[in-house]
Amino acid sequence: MSATQKPRRKVTLIPGDGIGPEVVAAARKLIDATGVQIEWEERAAGASVFKMGIASGVPEDTIESIHRTKVALKGPLETPIGFGEKSANVTLRKLFETFANIRPVREIPGVKTPYSGRNLDLVVVRENVEDLYAGIEHMQTPDVAQCLKLISRKGCEKIVRLGFEFARSQGRKKIHCATKSNIMKMTEGMLKRTFEEIAKEYPDIQANHIIVDNCAHQLVKLPEQFDVIITTNMNGDILSDLTSALIGGLGFAPSANIGNEVAIFEAVHGSAPKYAGKNTINPTAMILSGVMMLRHLGEFDAAATIENAVLATLEEGKFLTRDVIGDKGSASTTDYTNAILANFGKKPKATSTREHRAIEMDRAKKPTLSATASLKDRKVVGVDVFIEADGTPDSVGKKLEENIKGLPLRLKMISNRGTKLYPSSGAITDTVNHWRCRFMLEAPGSDMNPEILTGLLKKVEQSFRWMHIEKLQEFDGAAGFTKAQGED
Ligand code: NAP
């Protein structure tokens, strides 16, 4: 190494499954050609690892490598269906707490879409760890499944701060927070409230809340109104596939999974197994993920060299892949990659690029909001017991009331599939054999006396099978639980 040469930066490289090795090879070739000093550590994850009997899909030496390098460029990983294994992608995101998934899309020159000419340039910032993707699922009865949607204030604060800091790093001036807080006031509402609180710290950025279904509608109708969209995990998964379609499809959608310690860069698309080994797929999404990685590593010039060459190649339109122009006259993956390489040093003529600077991760890292710290009063006012029972609302309700006689509780209501049916208020609901029974304590206290709880479960058990209990709490007088539809 000469005195002026930078030390080589180690990066974990995961070729992945299906089309993964082809797109990763294209990205690597271009990154290496910029002259940036990267030492790749190639590691496995995904289908080949599942086949070896490793249920996480991620072997120890891959985990060890990422722990050490802190940066990975990763091809798509296939998720086996029906074997009980977890997704290796989700495992990686969770193992390294890459809490933010940044998914930019911008109009691609030479790629005709119904939105061409409207200069789309927007980014979905998706929470990447919590929400339904935690995959906490239970069969409550043989016929009723449950998935827990846990959203934490800390998780919300991290994604919101990262979203604002990301916007600043690219000079973006507008952020929408997309939630379903009108329905899920506590979980999705947590993100909305956190967003509104933190937005005050960023007066240079216009902050708006939008209901996520309207966001999807507006993205199709008038996508140019969006700049950055911060959203929960599930919403972000769906919205970001939609946004990639606005600019020509998954072949053009890169992403970065960002955590405090580790960052993993990958295309939004999957392993597209039907195209594996055919040398026909579009490697742009993976190449642009590599560009995001270079910026993360502070290699802004190398990133700009590749980004400019990609845009120049697409503007020229001589080498376009099958997904853009169909089979006839399309370029192979390798020809397209070589054309980009040949355009190193060129700039796009009609397409502008953004200035970038590093994200201020230190500001994004420090959660400060906590309701627990300032809490003065906490009460348990009752308990929801979920039971399995055949019968009518009246027969179940009356039986329970009879069973719990003598306990310091009253049955407030029973709901089925979210609607209060006992005492009856005339709702017409097709019931299933899964009921939520809400019992209120005669004397609420700072916690629930375990003897009351066991006494209640014993009484319930006399007639029904119970599966799940949930304390009903109040925090500084505010109910920490929602009412059933139709409940007073
Ligand atoms: P997919 O692999 O993204 O492919 C869906 C379709 O998108 C393809 O059939 C193709 O469309 C198009 N496409 C995707 N990548 C392309 C590219 N680079 N160039 C051109 N066209 C491209 O989605 P999937 O079929 O639902 O999933 C396949 C596997 O990938 C599953 O096991 C899934 O779990 C996994 N997956 C992994 C990740 C990840 O690793 N992050 C993400 C998503 C899915 P046409 O058929 O129209 O040509």
C-alpha cells in the first residue's frame, strides 16, 4: 500500500439465491472498477444454508463477518414456504437491528412509464424491525390465528429521527408520515404522535401526516407531491413495491437497511427464480444499492461515477434489459453492465443527480421520548380473557356471569371478531368460536391481584377453554386499551 492509498475497507458480500449471484456480480464489478479500496468477504445465506439444515438461513461465519465489517452488500434470499423456517432476510435485519429500510425511487431515463416526464424522486423510509414483521403469531383456536402488532415508542423515534436526518442529508424539504392511526390508534398512532413531536425539532422540513390508504391512492394519482415517506414496516413493504412500479419496476429499486452499527444494502426485489442463470435480468437495483453503500462508506466520488454512468447508459438507450424493452433487441445482464462500465466518466445529459452528504447518525441514534419515565399513576382496571366457545353471545355471556358470581369482578361485555355482542346491542355479526370477554375489577389497583386472576380463570375454565389474557391498564388516567365496536 502506498503512503497515499487508503486502507482496504472490508465488506461482507452475500451473492444470495436465484438471480442474486448475477446482480451482485454486476454491482461488484462496477464498484471494483471505480478503484475504491474494498476487500470483499464472500459469505452464504438463504436457500443453500436452509438446505444444510440451518433453520435461520444465516450461518455463524456470515454473522461473524457482518459483526466485524459492519457493512454488507447482499443479493436476494429465497424464503422457503411451508418448512417452518423464518425468512433469512428478516433474520439479518433483526440480528443487526437495522431498524430503517430506505427505499428511493426516481424517474429512470429511457424507461417509459405512465409517469414519465413527471420527475418522480421520492424515498420510502420504512421501519424495519417491529410491527407484524416481528412474526409473533399464535393459533388461538384451530380456526383462529393471531399476529401481534407491537410498536414501541423507541422504535418509532428511531425511524422518525433517521427519516428526518436522511431528508437533511439529501436536502429534501418535505416528509409525509403514512399511518393507519385512524383505526389502530395505539400502534399506528404511536408513530403519528412521535412524528408530530419530533417534527418540531426540524423546522426546515415540512411535516405532514397522511392516512396510509390515501397515501397509496395519492402515490398513483399525484406521486410528485411526495419527497420522503416515513411509515411502519408492513405499510412500507407495500408502499415501496408500489413506488418501484411508478418508475419502471423492481429492476430499478435499490434499498439500504440502516442500523446504529451495521448497514446492509440490497435490491428491493427477490430472487426471481424463473430468471436465475439466464443472464437476462436487470441488475440496476443492485448496482444502485451498491451506490448507496459507497455513500454510506463516504465514497461519494465512486458513488457518483457509477450513478452517472448508469443514468448515461439508460439515456443512450443502446443497451436495455428485457424488463424495459421486452425480449426483442434486449441486452444481456453482462452487456448492460459492461455498457455502464464503458460510460464511467460520462454524466447524464438530461437527468439531474442530487448532492449527498453523510446521514448524521448520532442524532438519529438517541431516543429521548419515554412515557414510562414521566408516568405518575398506573392502574389495572380489568382483564380481557379470550376463550374458545360454541354457542350464542347470550348463552356464553349468561354462563360466564353465573360462573364468576362471588368474584370481585363484573363481566362488562363480550365481543366476537371485534364487535360487542353481549349485552346485545342489535349488531348482526357472523360469529366464530373465539370470544373476548372483558371483566372489570370492582377495585382497580396498581396491579392485579394474582389470586383474583387465577380465581377468574378457574371459573371460566368450568365451562370454556381460555387461550389468552390481557390486562386492562390505565396510564395517568388514560385507557391503555381500545373499546370493542359498539362498546360504551
Ligand atoms: P421477485 O423475486 O422480486 O420477482 C417478482 C417479479 O419481479 C419477477 O418475476 C420479475 O417480473 C420482476 N423482477 C424482480 N427482479 C427483477 C430484476 N432484477 N430484473 C427484472 N425483473 C425483475 O418476487 P417473488 O417472485 O415474489 O419472490 C421470489 C423469492 O424471493 C421468494 O422466495 C421471496 O421470499 C424472495 N424475496 C426476497 C427478498 C430479499 O431478499 N430482500 C425480497 C423479496 C422477495 P416479471 O415476471 O414480470 O418479469
